[in-house]
Amino acid sequence: MPYSHAPRPTAPELPDGPVDIRLVVTDMDGTLLDDDKRIPEGLWDTLARLRERGVLFSPASGRQYATLAAEFAEVADGMVFIAENGTYVVRDGRELSSDPLEPAVTAKIVHTVRGLAADGVDLGAVVCGKRSAYVERADEAFLAEVRRYYVRCELVEDLTAVDDDVIKVALFDFGAVEETTAPGLAPFADTHQVVVSGEHWVDVMNRTASKGAALRRLQRELGITPAQTMVFGDYLNDLEMLDAADWSFAMANAHPRVVERARHLAPSNNDNGVLRTIARLLHL
């Protein structure tokens, strides 16, 4: 959802000359994509020019790997996908890192969701595996929301019996997730991450998992420093990722905590803020 803020200066100021950037990482929903989930005009040309300069572009999203790979299918060669909020990182079809949940934890989360639903909360769980996503709620309204982010999704009778490496459990709440579902997951906060990733979505992952942890691991493997990294985000699941880059940008309509955490502001996702900022800072 959009947020409004009083104007504040960026700190530090953007330089006039081009910057030595080797890695560009961007969230998808609310950041790169506009509010209608559309790819911004000029993206493919920008990616081609970044590739010519030897700059790696990496989508970092709560979406599953299969969804991201399909979105970028024509330009996916060599691209690193930070999927499932950093719990699954893939390049050229090869897993670079993952952080699976213990099966007992997955089952406990599923039982908690069932309890919340029995108490009247209108929600459903998506058990996110490496091969596919899995749901047991079967109504079309819920499935339509799930399909936005999970192109591989199986309907099963019992989510506690899924045979896959589960890397996170995502919950969709038709209400305001910060007010209903997230508080119901408080018992997991002491041992795991409970991350609000959108107005209606919250994810439960291992404490060691985040977009930021995945990005720092990638930087080490590639020999790229935070000073050579540009990051864009808009919501709470982007906070740790912003900390891993000197060139961290919150979208103009980002969550207030994201604006506070980032070093800079970019135009909103509806104003093509990611591509405009890349072009300005890299003088494309």
C-alpha cells in the first residue's frame, strides 16, 4: 500500500559523476513493478546496458524462484534470483544457497494458521518448497492471490505432509495482516523471523534467513563490496537488504520504516523510480 511522507533530503547527496556499481538488487512488488504489477517500460533495454557494463542485476523478492525465472526468462542467463525473501538463491538453474525450515516447525505454523482460521481470521497458508508451493485452502479468491506470486502451486489435502524442502511459510490475510495474522504468529518470533512483506502477506522463515543475508553471501562470493552495490526496496522484508548496500534506496511511497532505514529516496514504483535512479547514478 502507498505511504505519504514529508519531504526530506537524501543523505548523502547523489554524486554528479557515475559511480562504480557492480551489482543492482531490487525488490519486485511495490518497487520495480507498478501497482498493477507491470514491468516498467525500458527495463529490457536497461538490463542490456547493465550487462554491457558488467553490472549484475538481481531481483530479490518474496516470490518463488519459478515465478521470477518466468518473468525474466528472456534475459535470465547469468542472473541471480534472490527468491522467497532470501531463503532460496539460484543462478542459471543452480542453487547458490538455501535455508530450509525444520518439518516440525512447518507443521506447527500450519496448525497455528488453522487455529486462527477457526477463530474467524480470513487467511490461508502457502508452504513454499524448492520444487513448488503448496496450499490446502481451495477457494478461488484465495488461489487467485496465491497465483500472483507462485506460478508453481499444488493443492494438497494436508500441508503438514508436504514432501519437499520447505524454505518458508507465507500467509495471506484478506484483512490487514499487521493487525490480525502477524500478532497470532508472535510465539514464533523468539526462534524464527516473522516478516510482514505486504499489506496482506506475512512470512515465517528461519532466523538466519533474509534478503540481506542472501545478498551479503552473494557479495562475498562475487567479491563485490557494499560500496559497489545498489539496492531498492519498499517494505519491511527489504530492511536487512538495504543495510547491505551503501547505495540503498527506499521508494518514495515505501513503508515509513524503510524510508528511515535507506540512505536515499527514489521516485515511486508508479513513476519508474528504479530505472530512473539507475540511469541517473550510472549515467546510462
